[in-house]
Amino acid sequence: MPNDSHQRAAEFHDLAAHAHRVAATHHDKGDHMTGHEYSRQALEHSHKAYQLAQEAHRESESSTGKQE
């Protein structure tokens, strides 16, 4: 299942990037409260993506028997 973990991590990276773009758009329009909320959401997605990437890395190591 390592590919599943990698896929989930990639999806959260995409969600974070999208939230960053939306936040920037709202900040440019002067809607700072909404922009702030999207920035917070982007940070949450980034943290989740990082956690999933670490999990995927550990799973890959255990499935191949390699450790760095």
C-alpha cells in the first residue's frame, strides 16, 4: 500500500497549493478575513501532506527492507 500513502500525500499537497492560491486572490481583493481563513486551511493541508509523506516514506522503507 505505499502507493496509496504517496497518493494521499500528493492530494494534500495539491489541496494546500489550491488553498494558497485562493488565499492570495482574496488578499489581493482586500478580503483579508477570508484570505486568512484560506491561509490557515493551506497550513493545515501542508501539515497533513507532510505527515502522510513521512508515513509513505516509512512504508516504502519497510516494504523494500531499506533504511536510511
